[in-house]
Amino acid sequence: MSQREEHLVELVDEEGRAHGETTVAAAHQPPGQLHRAFSVMLVDPDGQVLLQRRAAVKTRFPLRWANSCCGHPGPGESLSEAANRRLREELGTGPVELTEVGVYVYYAEDPATGRVEFEYDHVLRGEFRPGAPLLPDPAEVAELRWAEPAAVAADLEADPRAYSPWLGGVVDRLLHPADPSKPTVAPSGLPTDEAPERSGGR
């Protein structure tokens, strides 16, 4: 078991209220325990988004294309602190300004590894500065590419098994923020491709 699998995550209900904690490994064992997570999408000034292909050694959905960076805040840790920590660890970049554009709850089983995702996922938009370093850790990231969000959404429809099951929800929240007039700035088993998604509360 990797060291990260032993880290603690915050257990929540479907309204995002914390009620306990467990390890990453335990939270992702079937049938799964709903826990707080975040998905960062880095966006450049031209509106392109950074996708990463998850490394082959990942315990959940390896070699699938996903958003720029994912992770779990520790109990009591702010989203901004946790997300910028993972941006540094996975991509060798940051810190970046983060804006929360939505939350959703999803469940997905990984047929390749037997693990599950059952997450209350905060979708965070990060503003990527041109020229900022990108030094991906090969233990985390197999490949990077920039893409137009609308093109990603279309490709998700055409070839969903090439992508992580949560990416569709992330792209949807990015393209259709929950409340674009008042964005919230984050403070400093079913088959995978039929995973249900429910709108998450705050």
C-alpha cells in the first residue's frame, strides 16, 4: 500500500456535512464510503484546459484521461491548501488562484482494480499562467495535453472509456458554473461508464 493510501479523508453526507474520517484505502473499498474530494481544472488564458492521463500505477482508473489534478483534503484542511499541494505533487506547478464552480456526488466502480469512487466532489477552476512550470511526476501522470473544453465534452460522448468517470461532471461544471454571477473562491456497483451522478449541495 502506498503512503497516500494511508492518508485520512473526511467522510460526509450527501449535503457535504462532515461526520467522520477514514483512510483513502478504506474509503475506496467496495461498497465505498462517501467522502470529500476535489477536482482541479487548469484553464489557460485562451480557455483551453489541461488534461492528464493517469499513471499506470494508479489504484483507480489507471491510464484514463482526467482533469488536471484530483485529490482529497485531509480532515479540516482547506480546499485551496489541499488542491495546491496536489498541483505541486502531481504537476510540479502552482500555487494558482482557485474558484469553486460546482459540487456533485458521483459513484463509479473500476472493473480493472476492483476499487470504487464515491465522492462529494468540489470542482475547482485554476487560472494557469503562461510560462508557469509543468513538471509532472511520472508516478502520478503518464501524459499531459491541452484541449478545448467543448471538444473534451464531445469526445466524452464518443469514447467514454478513454476517460475517468468523473471527468464529464467536472467539464459540465466548468462550462456551466453553479452560480456564475457569484463564484465561490476556495479559501488560501455500476459499470464505470454508467456511473450515476447527483447534484451536490453545499
